[in-house]
Amino acid sequence: MKQIPVLNSELKEIETIAVPVRMFDAKWNPDLVHQAVVTQQANYRNIVAHAKDRSEVRGGGKKPWKQKGTGRSRHGSIRSPLWIGGGVTHGPLKDKVYAKKINKKMKDAALFSVLSQKLSQNALLVIDSLPAVTQKTAKTKSVLPLIRPLIKNTSALIVASKAHKSINSALRNVTRISCIAPTSLNIFDVMKATTVVFEKDSITELVSHYTKTKKAQAK
């Protein structure tokens, strides 16, 4: 186990918390991290580019003119790619699949590698508790001043526990700050943020989540 300092709202160490070495003291693996990030981006890709081929273009059911005797070249349909407004040849299709695959062990190892790198660079903080917020009291002006000292003026990812999941409602309209649940933590969001702020309870939930996953894989 590895000991991580737990800070209060004034960024002073008040205690330490034990975390698994495999999650927060993993070796930096840039190739695996790159593969995991590219895979996640590819799987989230929304395919919108689509060019109609001649079978999708409207009209063209009738031969434009007879085959012989007009002095013009032969044509069977105005939907041909040779015609303006006709189908497109070799255009982008929404049917193309960009999804990539990566096995779960590699995906988890990449995430642990990034978390360990953030911790070694002092870009990962663990605080004792986030401000108590409910859906009714989730106000940006009351929550943001309490969060700013932790992240200063950098982009940040707040990993909130189940008890403080409503904090997302207070911070979702703040640029460069995002909130996420421990069980939804992913490599792209961690890489994108300059500072990652964990709540003490959220660290426990994260470790519990991956411990259960490891036991399930062992079975």
C-alpha cells in the first residue's frame, strides 16, 4: 500500500490514506496511455459525414433521353455521379465504423499509469471533504469560492463521492472545471485536466470499485 496525504480546505496535511500501489504507484507507460486515449476518442466519435450514392439520390427513375438518334452521349439516369446533383462516388459514409477495441486490463493499467503520473507531479490532490451541497443549495456563487483555492486557475477534474454528487450541479456551468463520479473515471478526462481533486471518500469508492472488478475477473 502507498500512503497519500489528505489535505484540508487550506491545503494543509491532516492525515494520510492508504491506496493500492498498482493504482497510484504504477510505472508510466506512454504507449499504453496513447492507445487507451485514441480508443476512447474513437469509440465516442459521432459519425455525421455522409454523402448519398446514386441509390439514395431522389429522382432519376426515367431514362433522360432515348439511347440513339439524339447525337448526345448515352445516359440511363440523372442519379449517375456524372450528373450535377447525382450520387457521389467514394464519399464519406455514416456506416463506417471507427470503433476500436482494448481489453479491460490494458484500459485499467493505462488509467492507473496516468493517476500515478499525476500524483508524482503533485497534480493529484486528496481533500478531506467537499462542500456539502444539495440540489436546492447547488449554487455556483457559493461553491466556487471554496473550490478555487484547491485548483487555482488551472483546469480541474473534481472526483466527488456519492454523498456530494450534487456538487456537479453547482459547477457544471464553470469553464475548465468538470465533476465526475469515481466509478465513471476515465483516462481522457484525467489527461485533459491539469489538476485532479479527489475527495477522501471518493478515493475509497474508486479503490473499492476496481477491487471488486479484479475479484470478478479472477472468478
